Amino acid sequence: MPDRVVQDFPIFALGLVALPYEYVPLHIFEPRYRTMFAECLERESEFGIVWATDGGLRSIGCACEITRVIERMEDGRLNVLTRGTRPFRIIASQDDLAYPAATVEFLEDEPEDLDDDAAQTAHAAYAELVVQATEVEPDDADIAAKGAYEMAATVDFGLDAKQGLLDLRSENARLRLATRLFKAATKRLDFVERAQAKARSNGKVRFG
């Protein structure tokens, strides 16, 4: 069995999508998940977050590591901070452990040369969004060093958009999708700011 295929991998099905590099705070309260996280902490091992949709569990999720235990409560509940590490695909679900698990395959990108134009466009769109959202000019070298996942992990996109990024096995394709998402987010922020300015000026917001 290849090294990238792992059995007994803990699975946490949630109504969210995690991306590599993204920090995700979690509140652990169900007994089965307390057991899962106790084992992950003891072994310093990863677990997987998978989006549980109305139509069922998505097949591609994101492995996460526990970076910090924020709080341990007397009744056994936990507040933890986790961080996405790498995407995986569920090959087969398992029901033989004390918590949800699966046999998974960790996914690798297709071999390709990085599209410099796609990267530069994505970096520019992300920098513009950072300025719009924070009014702080980001460091050019810091932005240029980031890949699609690392940039997207800092933006609150919708779940479908995040899953779309997670599903792609091409960094160039992720960069192009991320560019569209960054530009759309910038436009939404600009619209909100203009609407608020109009509301402050005359109490009305005119559309069109």
C-alpha cells in the first residue's frame, strides 16, 4: 500500500471546509470526538475535516494538525486551534473504531510548470483585497511568496468556493480560481463601503 494511502485516519465531518494553511478553531464535545482528539494529541497526529453537505459527505477533505489546546473543561470538552495541512480523498469509510475514520489517499498536484502570469495576477488581486479590507499595504515579498492555498486561507469565502479550491490538483488552476474569488470579494467590499457612505449621507441606499 503506497505511503500516501493511510488507514484508520480520523474523520471530523462538519458544516465547513478547511484549506491547507487555514487556522480553524474547534469546540470538541461529543464523546467520540473527545476520544479522537485525545488520541491525536497523544500521537501528535493529524485528523481530517470533511464538509458534510445536505447531499452527503464530500469525498475530498483537508487534513489538519492540532496547533494548540486553548481550554480543557472539567467535563472533558475541549477548545482547540487547528491548522490545515494537506488535501486527501476518502477511499473507504470505516466503522471499526471508537470514532469516525476512513482509509484515505493524500493528494498530490499534477506535474506542471508554474504559470508566472497567473501567479502575478493572483498576488496582485490578493494584495488589492488586503488593502481594501485592512487599509494596510502588504509587503510585496511576503505576498509573492504565497501560493493559492496560503492566500485563500486568510479570506472568508463561501463553502462551495473553498471546496472548489480544495478539489483542484493544479496550482495554476487554483491561482486562476483564487484570482476570481479575490476580485469578487474586493467588489463586494467596495459595494458595502459605497452603500454605507450613501446611507450616512442621506439615509438611503440607491441601487443602480
